Amino acid sequence: MDIDASVQKAVFIIVHGTSLWLLIFLFAASLASWRLASVLAAHNARDREAALAQKTAIAYAILAFALWLLSWLLG
């Protein structure tokens, strides 16, 4: 398989697959995970789960921003 064809296919999927609803969903999931992290942090025995929820929220936000940026730059 040609590398250029793979890159072109990936660019097409990123540009045409990233919609406003996907970005809204990722940011909403990020906010929900961040809220879950704050609720779990209020309970002393849930520090590991709170840290995981916070890392998940950060990952969702970074993914949404990266998809938006790539879609904007490549589109």
C-alpha cells in the first residue's frame, strides 16, 4: 500500500468525519469527567478514581482540540 494514499485517506477521514456534534460530545464528556473528578475528590477514599477521571477529562479535551485543529488546518 502506498504511504501517500494512506495519508490522503487519513486526511479525508479527519476532515469529513469531524463534525460539530463530535466536538460538542467530546467537550461535554470532558466536562462530565471533570465534574466526576471533583465529586470523587470530595470523598477521601476515592483519590485514584478522581485522578483517573481528571486524566480522562484532559484527554477528551485534548482530543477534541486536536481534531478541530486538524480539521481546520487540513480542510
